[in-house]
Amino acid sequence: MSPLKITTRDAATGPVLELVGELDYANVAELHAALGDLSLRPGQCLVLDLSRLEFCDSSGITALIAARSNAQDTQADVALAAVPPNMLRVLRIVGLDQIFTIHPDTESATRS
């Protein structure tokens, strides 16, 4: 089991959170806390870099949905970048690929 590590940086389009390790019930509160510390402005896009995410359970997916909902409340958006194939498959099965903008990498997600 890999602990979750979250790194935050700024891009021209808004904040970028890189998630490394496993996002599950045991540590999803860390993501909620990191998201709560952000102050999104209207028109910004929060990018979640998932390139080094090893595992994500349903509580992690629920946190992603909550992040999108909170962003929309401030007239901002959320994009997922470098989604691992196993997670992308799950997102497609449940239809979340229709509500999230998904980019192949962080660079394309942060182009203004």
C-alpha cells in the first residue's frame, strides 16, 4: 500500500494537484483538505494530475466528483490529466468521462 502524497503548484490556468500513490477510504480526507485549501476563481481550471496514481477506490472517485461540484459553485472547472488506464476504464464504465474533461497529460491540460 502506497500512502497518498499531494503536491500543489500553480499554472496559468489555475492550480494543479498531483496525486501520487493510492487514493482510498483511508486517506481521502487528505484530498478533501488539499481541495479545501484552494481558492479557485471564476474561469480557472483545477487540474488533477493522476499520472502517478496507483489506485483509486469509490471514495476517491466521489472526492473527484465533489471537487468538480465545488469548482462549478465558483464558476471554475476541473480537468483530469494523465488518467491511468485502469481508472480511465472505470470512469468510462460509469459515464464520468462525460462530465470530466480528460487530457492525456498535464501540459495539455494547462495550456491557456
